[in-house]
Amino acid sequence: MIPKIYPEEANIKDIAFTVEDPDVVSVFHNELTAEKKGSTKITVEVKDLNNNV
């Protein structure tokens, strides 16, 4: 999954993914991998250059 950030000129410093059920989807270095069939909640946190979330 490659996130698309809008507006394109945004000053994004960091993107972090977390998942509720890592047995369904795992996250390693912000790379998501499907582990098995199922569903889970994926949360994305974005910080800008001023550390605003």
C-alpha cells in the first residue's frame, strides 16, 4: 500500500501504520503484508514537519 498525501505540496515528515489484528495484516517498516484472510482496522498517523498530527 502506498499512501497518497493531499495536498501534494504537504510537508509530510512521518507516516505510521498500526493494525488491530496483526494475524490478518502485519506491519514492518510501514509495509503492510496480508497474513491471512480476514478483516482488521488499519490506522494511519501522519506528522508534518512541525510534528502536527
